[in-house]
Amino acid sequence: MAYDYDNDNIFAKILRGEIPNRTVLDTGHALAFEDISPRAPVHVLVIPKGPYVCFDHFQSAATNEEIVGFFETVRGVCEKLNLSPGEGGKGYRMIANTGRDGVQEVPHFHVHILAGRPIGPMVMAV
Ligand code: AMP
């Protein structure tokens, strides 16, 4: 399966430093920053530094080191913001919108971390 990565997508520009961001955590393999249009008191995006379009692309093409590094960064954000239920935090929702039906707007793999209040139903009923 081939994926066409768009080097001009907004997250690629953030990674190149062409667009500012409010960084929460910057590690070797991933960058976490505040969503520009927050849907919850805590709304952080975590993106790998490599050019991956979506989760499937990332999982199939990234190295194990990149994949572990990415999820360690997600975990680091939860730790930094005190969200982890096992450590007294109130929890969070992690979302990866993927492709057309997933309504993914930015074609660079990312997860949303939403927290700071009960996030509500998983999806709207049809
Ligand atoms: P998605 O629909 O999963 O692709 O989500 C893309 C997210 O990127 C949205 O929640 C936007 O608010 C967010 N976003 C777009 N541009 C920026 C930006 N320059 N800085 C931070 N977040 C952004």
C-alpha cells in the first residue's frame, strides 16, 4: 500500500519550524503541542517527526524505535499533565482520526489527547 505524504501539510511546517506551536513535550521521535482550536480544557496533539500520513502508514513503515518513541511521548504527555488514572489523574481520551471516514483533516499522523473534564459520548448517535 502506497501513501503520498504532502510535505506542505501544516504539521510538516510545524516540524520544520515554519509555523509556531505551543510545545508540551519534544522528544527524539515525536512532538506534542496544544491544539489551536481546543475542544476540551486539555487538548494536545502528538505527532511523529517522520513523514507518515496516518496510523496505518506509521505502523507499517516506521521503525520499532520510532513507534516506541512515539508512544513514549504520548505517555510522557499524560505524565506531565497528570492525566494517568493509575497515578491519581482523572483520565483522558486518545483519538486518531484516520482517512476520509475518520474525518482526518491534517494528513500527518497524530493523536489527540483530550482531558480536563468528562469528554462525553464517544461519537454522536446516528
Ligand atoms: P484531525 O481532524 O484529526 O486531522 O485534526 C487536526 C487538528 O489540528 C484539529 O483539531 C485542528 O484544530 C488542529 N490544528 C490545525 N492547525 C493547527 C496548528 N497550526 N496548531 C495546532 N493545531 C492545529
